[in-house]
Amino acid sequence: MSDPVAASGSGTRLTLHIQPRASVTEVVGLHGDAVKIRIAAPPVDGAANDEITAFVARLVGVPRQAVRLVSGAGGRRKQLVIEGVPPATVRRAFGLAP
């Protein structure tokens, strides 16, 4: 099983499994080799992707522009890159610190 949080250039690559149309946006835990997040937005017209990037930016404490969706725009499995933030910081923000 691979790690959902990994170094990527000058930041961190984060693998997510998304469950749309939840009652509240929250981190659930691990789902295989991805971090599972329930989001309140529906998967329509990019609303879910917008909510994911905004939620991750708030959780990690970076500007929204520092979070970039790099794959999975149309699916439940997504990869984000968070620029300027080391993997250890992302792990702590998501409650994954060893």
C-alpha cells in the first residue's frame, strides 16, 4: 500500500478518496491508500473540486492558490499538490502523524 502523503517537488502530493453530498465536509480517515474526505458539495460543474481545494487549504493553513488539483477532476480519487508545505505538516493537519 502506498502512502497518501508524499513529497513532490517543493511541496506535498496528497491522494484523496472523495464522498460527495455529505451533510458536512470532513476528513474521515484512510480509505486504502488515500485519505477519505466527505464533502457537502455535489459533484456538479466543479463544485466538489472547488470545495475540496478550499477545504484542504483551510485545513493545512495555506492560501487556496497553493492547492492544485493535478488528477482526478471527474472522479472520486483525486491527487492534489500543496505547494510550499512539507509532508509532515500535511500529515499533522489530517491527523495522520505517526
